[in-house]
Amino acid sequence: MCYSDDMARKIHIICTGKAHDALLLGAITEYQKRIRPYAALEWHILPPKQEATQIAVVASDSKYILKSLENAEYVFLCDEHGEQMTSEQFSATLIAALATHKQVAFVIGGAFGVDMQVKERANKIVSFGSMVLPHQLMRLVLSEQIYRAFSIEHGSDYHHA
């Protein structure tokens, strides 16, 4: 079940690196298809940088991330040092953000993270656990959790808690 108001919802996922890994592409595509009745989901994959230093890579990635964000977007930064939430808490936070902004962005930084400007631009910094995940796998985990958030909102059998 979806509501007509859901169609105005937009989720923008910004990440750095290569295109989706072929091994994970099928699953990411499946979750994107499942999300479609609830929100439009767009990927913005920034190409990897070949800067000389780690600091330069972070600065370059962060610059492009900030340029990719729209002013009206509610921004979630995925960061290992962010707030850990249950799926229910994540769902409530995402749905509340969509209710007030209609458009949210999720940022998955590069291998060396993001600079303070990106952290300051974020409305919410979230962690998906204490373990570091490869960025390609994080894309799949994030896609699944976004779908789960909508499943929780709509009382679907998908989430069994």
C-alpha cells in the first residue's frame, strides 16, 4: 500500500567510487524497485579521485558531495561514528524527515571519510554498526534499510520485530 503523497518523496543517495559492483547490483536494483512505490530513489555516484594525499582525496570528495546536495534536502551522513539506531528508530527518523522535507539525501563518504563541512551540513549522522563496511556493501545495506523503513511505516510483513 502506498499513498499518493508518497510520490512526492525523493531519496538521493550520494556516494564516491566505482559503479555498483556486479556482485551486488542485482540486490541493489531489487531494493530500488521495492522502494519505488514509496519514494523516488536516485543514485549519484561520484567518480573516484586520484589525488596525491589522503587529505586531498577527502577535500576533493567532500567538495563534490556538497555540490551534489540540494539546499532543501534533509541530509543523512552514513559514518561509523554516527548514532546507532534500531530499524524502527531509523524508520521513524527517515519518515519524519520525508514528512517535513519531502526530499532527503544519504551520503556515503569515501574510504577516508568526509571533511567537517559535510559533517556540519548533515542533519543527522548515522552509523550502521561499529564495524567498517566496504562502501559497495554499504550501498546494499542502506538500500535494504530504506526499504525496511517503508515496510515498517506501512505495516508490511517484511519486518518481523
